Amino acid sequence: MLPENLLAGQMMHRPLRVGDILEYAAEIHPDGEIVTAAVEGGLHRATYPALRTRVARLAHGLRAMGIGAGDRVATLAWNTQRHFELYYAIAGIGAVCHTINPRLSADQFTYIVNHAGDRAIFFDSTFTPLLEALWGRMPDGLIPVELCAPGHVTAHTIPDVRAYEDLFEHSDSFDWPDFSEEAACALCYTSGTTGDPKGVLYSHRAMVLHSLFLMASAQSTYRAGNRILPVVPLFHANAWGIPYAAPLAGCSIVMPGPRLDGASLWELMNGEEVGTAYGVPTVWLGLLDEMDRRGAVPKGLREVVIGGSAAPRPMIERFMADYGVDVIHGWGMTEMSPVGTLSALTARMEKWPLQERIDLKARQGRRMFGVDLKIVDDAGSRLPHDGLATGELFVRGNAVVSGYFENAAASISAFDAEGWFATGDVAAISEDGFLMIADRTKDLIKSGGEWISSLDVESIAMGHPGVANCAVIAIPHPKWDERPLLVVQKALGTDPEVDELRAHVGKHLASWQVPDDVVFVDELPLTATGKVSKLELRLRFKDHAIERTPG
Amino acid sequence: MLPENLLAGQMMHRPLRVGDILEYAAEIHPDGEIVTAAVEGGLHRATYPALRTRVARLAHGLRAMGIGAGDRVATLAWNTQRHFELYYAIAGIGAVCHTINPRLSADQFTYIVNHAGDRAIFFDSTFTPLLEALWGRMPDGLIPVELCAPGHVTAHTIPDVRAYEDLFEHSDSFDWPDFSEEAACALCYTSGTTGDPKGVLYSHRAMVLHSLFLMASAQSTYRAGNRILPVVPLFHANAWGIPYAAPLAGCSIVMPGPRLDGASLWELMNGEEVGTAYGVPTVWLGLLDEMDRRGAVPKGLREVVIGGSAAPRPMIERFMADYGVDVIHGWGMTEMSPVGTLSALTARMEKWPLQERIDLKARQGRRMFGVDLKIVDDAGSRLPHDGLATGELFVRGNAVVSGYFENAAASISAFDAEGWFATGDVAAISEDGFLMIADRTKDLIKSGGEWISSLDVESIAMGHPGVANCAVIAIPHPKWDERPLLVVQKALGTDPEVDELRAHVGKHLASWQVPDDVVFVDELPLTATGKVSKLELRLRFKDHAIERTPG
């Protein structure tokens, strides 16, 4: 019901804008800094007051280029200080920072730059070959800017490339425009497995609120003085909100640049005393191996935030049991700005025995303030949060997408009648609020009328010492409709056998849920966001014959 | 400038409402609780899940009483669980919780209940005599509810008084209405020194944002598991935001009820392991004396937040140097929801020597995220933040008043041409963002064309061991226009003399700034919010003859 006689409060209504975050950080957290492992090598440092000045100078440069309110400006860049500066300068003048995933296919890349109608593109020198190859397919009038010092431009086949550092004008302050908190500040396309990528258009209000919600919910991370390393890229889903939330809280950011192997990360984290590191599971396999090799945790490392894909329990156990590093398991989506849930425990749970805490951490966590979750059955009716009922997960909140950019068709199908966003995940929610993702709706395997969760099988298979990484996909089957196939990347120096792996899975699951076959690959194919590409695996193994009778 | 071609973001717009805070606390921080030193004695406990249920039941009761959206509902109550429940149940149905300061004069009390147009009044039994005496002057149809168990009503001369616990209906859930974040949720009148009290009408948006801003800025306080004791009353300026921010962060609240003397507070804090306690300076004098007497800090006490009036440096020193308890000095106003600044230090400053940190803490602190500060000269021009320039302080922000409730005259004069709120304080702001309140505009003393800060003189006088509390007021003077008079409440067991105190002040200030005379009082008169009433002192000493020639 909507009450009719409401009394309006009499408080100022100031627009929530991301520019206010950097202003605040420069004033209140002047010791905070961005440290960058530069693309060209070496470490570069800048404090928030210095960054405020650089962002003001860059904003003058953007204006001089003809960039105005509402314009989309593309970035094709690693995690660096310059990328951070672009976030704030572009948003500050009312334009839209369109971060592009460099791992997209040529067709997807071309599609989104044209679909977004980008006016300029800022790119790291690493991506010069990529951009040169596709330049002919870019929109007319796109202004190319290489993220480099004057005289260091490498993109010689593209006409009129400017050097980033040439844009900086000499005025140290900028008269930032006043505009509504509903204005867009950023744009990110999701690399969907079907159809063209879809654009999520973030508003200033959503970004500021998402940052504030993180303050309330990720308390162990967002404390003044903490040093945060985002391995999660700034080109994807706002790097989980770190570029906004870290300066607001007074945390420093350590930007890893392009070198994301375990040894490089270990060295950087150890030298910079990173307290919290964010990344997808595959990244942490590399770091853990490096920690094993050295027998040491990088100095200062307190916690690792794992998201993007479900964190396998053995990985959580290695961090927590072997090394005493806490794990925060997160779940979210590009469409959610992106954080939905975090596995911070209650004070009471923190006193539980280690193995029970690891069990909790293997779940996806509990909702961040400002995010509402519901699970529904096939008819759309709400299911109880009892840890048992499993249904499609819908979300709602101030940092959740309300439609896709210039894509009415995709927008219509993404929401239910109550206006909640359909995540495409299948999940249960426990009585104490823990989200347990069962699977992606499209990753479930239907065998003889029963569902098999590929995620469950993968999680168990990962516990076998011979498995470095794995994926379970559905193979068409004449009798059972679909049957599971386990695709395994072997751990270094191991040589597990098919029956050994099947027996391992069979110890934990019903016999009909055990994959009928196991195939070994040198490397699992990854999507542009670093997740295992089941789409590609399904294509590769679509004719794989299943001989065995299940059960 | 306002950009014309802005692109609107495509994110959901969910109203920010205070009811979402308790819902979140019940789900994510189920161990959090409210502990109340009950008015009738003993301790009472309720967890956030239990409180969510009680608030739902109370909301049914309010509806059954005929309370609807936009209605004002008065409270006349101590810091208790029931008062907390009223905050949420009233706001949840779209009505407005009007907290009344029981120390107001009879005329002021009568004025505000009638001005607010309250539909009901909820009162602690302590206030039965007060309400009985004034009942004839209350508005027609005001529904009286005593905060007590069934059968324990004491207000027998008031017709049809209901017992609070009788209102609770048996449905454990409530279908909370949907409404705009701009709706009013609370109302608090400021006890101005001139004219009638003025009403500040808080919106849901302002309260939620104020809570989130506190998460970002008061990081040492708002951590899950911390236990917060508000000596600051719930009837005044939202108890500095604690009733909203504490559940959001997962902190418990220890409510002291009516017993606020040093010994009672020490016992309660020690037993409940309070980590953070909030109060005005006078309250902490009592606690410090009790700590001296016992030679012990209450168990678990980490920090004390001091606001309401400037915290004297000697008080900060006693906490920090003698007892190792950190001090957060805060500044704010009812019109600011109320927090403006907090003296949290930067990581670098935390490493400074103790005496230098105490010097920083003696300032009012740095701005909370979401609060903008400016100081201006008499012509309204902005002054630099250089620690030297002193001017009238103006503020702006999402939790700052935009006008007074049903009071157009007061609303017009409270804002400057840019729409900033005039605080009535005179201040400097240092380069590193510390606010240094010089005085209230009306508390400055103008002597021979020069200003004397009563606050400076008071702060120095408080450093004399013979001074328990003091105030400096202006006395009219034929030659010098005004001259300062120091009014002193002696410390127990001491007997300082006039010349001794004058000499003490003269060691730190110019001779013409030294009060010409000192008078001793048994007890300083307090305003309804516990500050020293300079208005009353000015009246009492208006004919006090100043004989001495200054300088």
C-alpha cells in the first residue's frame, strides 16, 4: 500500500556524486595512495591529494578534446593509476566512463564500441596491436589516446593518436559541474554467453550508495590505512567497487598492472604490505602455489576476497588452514555494481571451530546492506529461506540495473512482474541468510528427469589432489536426456586416472550424479572475464560418446 | 553550470528507509542486542531479531490507535529499548517520531506539542507528574500511552491512559508500506536561546545516509560486535545517530535509562563491556571522578565520544594520558542530524606523540563524508582553510536541514544566498581539515572593538585544578562595551581565589582578554540539552559591577 498523507521531510537534497569521494579522500585521507606496478615496469605512487589535482587537470583536457556531459568515453586498460584517474575525470564532467574488456572477441569489441557510441578511447600500449587491427571497424570520429608519456605513442597505424600525459592542462582545479545523482557515470558490457553483449549504465547515485553499502558490510576490508590489491580488473564491473570504496574509506589501492602470475603478485603484495586482495579463483591458485613454493604469506596479507566464480572449498581451506589468511567469499554480477553478498561471519560464528567456519565460507555469503534477495519456484512464487528450498534467484536494490543500455528486448526479459532482476542463478538461502548458489540455470544437467548440479560435482572434484581446475558440462544422451562429463586440467606433477576421479566424486554424491566420463585438457578455456568457458567446452565435446550406464 | 546533455543511468531507485536498517540488523547481525537499564530497575535485553518482531507488533498497535502516515507521535522518554522500538515502528508506518526533551520549560513543552500537532504521546512513568501538570494545555484528542506493562499505569489524573505493552498485537510480521525516501520519519525541536523552539523534520533519506556516512567516517566505533552506550539522549537529535547507525553496523546498544551519574554509568559500562560511550562533557566529569575513585577503567572501554559542547583539553588529557582511553571529539547540531565533524586522526597522525595527539583531539575534528563546511567573512565571502582565518561557519549536506517545520520566518533567516545553513558558530578550519570552533556568534565578547572568545577563556580556566566547570559571559561595560566575567563551579575540596584564577588565565592570554572578575556558584545552570545556560547566567549577573580596569 502507498500511504496518502505522507509528510515530506525538510532536509537538503544534495546529489550523491562520485566526484565527492575523491574530494573527501584528498582532504580527510591525505596519506592514502595509489601504487601502480606500471605497464612499462617499476612502481609509481600518487597520494589522493595529488590524484585530485591530476584528475582536475585531466578534466580540463577532456573538455578541450570536446568531451561533454553524457558522452561515452572508452577505456582499454589494465589496473593502473591512469585508469583510476579516468574513472573520476570522465564522471566528474558528467560523461560516462565505458570500460572495455580487452579479452572480448574482435566482433564483440567492435559491437560494443559502436553500440555505446564512444567519442574517445583511452588504451594502454599493450593493446596497440589489438586496436590497430580493429581500427577500421571503429566508429567515425573516435578519438584515440594512448596511456603514455609524450613522445611514447606506439600506435603508429592509427591516425592522430594523442599521448595521455599531453592532455593534462596546467590549471590545478576544476569547477566541477552540478548535476543530478541519477546521471550516468560508467558503462560496462556483460559478455553474455548468448547474443550480443549488454550494457549496464551505472548512475552516480548507485556508485556512491554501493560504496557506502560496502562500508557497512565489508567492515574488515574498508578501514582507513588498509592496502587493497584488486586483481579484479577495473575494466570489469567497477573492479567490485574498489576504485570508489577504497578512497572513501581511506584505503590505499595497489594496482597490479598487467602481471597477474603468482610470483609477480606475491612480490608486489609482500613489498606493499597488501592487507586485502581481490580476485577470481584461478588467480588465487597461482598465488597459493607461490606461497607453497616460498612457504610464506606475503607480508601483511590478512584476507583474500574471492568472487567471479564460486570459490572451491579446498582453496578456502588452503588459505585459512594452511596460512591463517581469512577468506571472504563474495557473489555479485556486473548488473549489481557488482557486490551482492559477502561471507563475513557474525561475531558468534567467528568463534566456531576452523572447519565449520570454512564450511560457512564455502557458501557465497550474506547480503550486503542495500541488496534484497528472493528465490522463487517455476511459477514465480517465493520460496522459504530455509537452506533447503532451491529456486531461481532474483535481486533488487539501489545498485541493481533497471534495464540494459539501448536494448529494450533484453531489458524486458530480465525482470519479473515485481521488477526484480533475474540473476540466472539457482540458489538456496539458509535461515541465517547465507546464499548457496546451486548453479547457473543454464549449467544444470537434467538426467532422467532429475537435476544434477555441475557446481556440486566440480567442487568435489577440486578436492582431489590431481585436479588443478575442472568443469562439468552436460552431454546429450539418448536415454537420460543429458549426462555429466567432467573436464579436468591436471595438477602439476600428477596423473590421476578416470576411475580414480569418478570414485572420488562417488564418495560424496549419489551414483547417478557421478560423471560418466572424465576427459583431460592441457588448459581449460576461459571467458573474457576469466571464468571457465562452458560454452566452448560444450562445443568441443558435443560429440563425446558416453558409453557407460549411469548408476 | 548545469550540463544539458546528461545521460540518465539505468539503475533501480529504491527508497532509502530506516525500516530497512532494522530488517538488515535482524537478518545479518542476529547477535546484536539492546540492553536497557530499565526505568523500573534491572537490566533488560532484546536481540535485533526479537526487536524486529516487537516493532512489527507495535506497528499494528499504532495502526489500531488510528495513527497513520504523516501523523506526528510524541515521545517523552529516557534511553530505553521501548524508545528505540518507537523510533522504528512510528517511522515504519510513515508517521513521524517526535522526540521531546523533558527538561524543556512548561511553556516550551506546551508550545511544541501543540505546534507539532502530535496525535499521541508515549511517556516514561518518571514523567507522569510533568505530563499531569500540563495535561490541560495539551492539544485535543492527544492519546496518552505510558511506557509500562499492563496494569502499571501511574498517570491517574489523565483520562484513558493506555499501557504500552497493551498495544502489542499478536501478528509477528507487518506489511510495511512503500513510500518515498523523502518522507519525514522524525521531528526534533531545538531549544533555541531566543524565540520559540524550532522543529527539524528529518527524512528517511537523511537518516539512512547519515548512518552510512557514519560508517565511512567513524570507523573505530561502527564495527560489528562493538557495544555502544549513548548517554546522549534519544530525545535529542537522534542520539547522534546511534539508534540507526548501531544496528546497521551490527553494534549493540547499552541504554542507560535515567541514571546518568558517574557511579551508575561506571557499573553499567563495566558490566556490559561497553567499547564506545557517547556524551556531553559534564557527563564525563562524573565518570572520570568515578574512575579516579576506583582507579580503574570500565572493562572494555576503548573510546569516549564527546560532543554537545567543546571538550576541554584537560578532560581529553585525563582520558588519554591517565587512562589510555581514546577520545573522539565531535561537533554537530540538531539541524545536522546531528554529526558534522569527528576527531578521528589519519594513520600518520596516530603515530604522533601523545601530547600532540591530544592537541589535535582538542579541536572539533574533520568533516564526516557527506558534510561540506565553509567559513565566511562579514560580507559572506569565503575564507581560506588555513587555520588562521576565522569566520561564521556554514554547512551543507544530505543530512542538513533545509527549513524549519511550519516556521517560514526562521527558515528564511537560517540560510545564505547559496543555500548553506548558518550554524551560528564562529570557526577556523586548518589546512588538514580540522574544525576549530572559536565561539558561538552570540557568545563572543566585544571589548573595546576587539573580540574575546569565551570558549578560549573557559578552556584555559578548566585547566586549573580548582575549577570543576565554568562559563564566561559578557557583562555590559560603559567604556569597553562588554567585558568578560568568569563564573566558576569549584572542584570538590578546593577553594581557588579570584586573583589566582585570573593569574592562571593571564598566563595564556593577553591581559585585556582576562576576565575582570570571577564569581563562584554552587552549580552552573544547564539548558534542556545539558549545556551550561549562558542565557540564565547573563540574566543572573546582568547587574554585576565590573570595577577593574582591563589590561
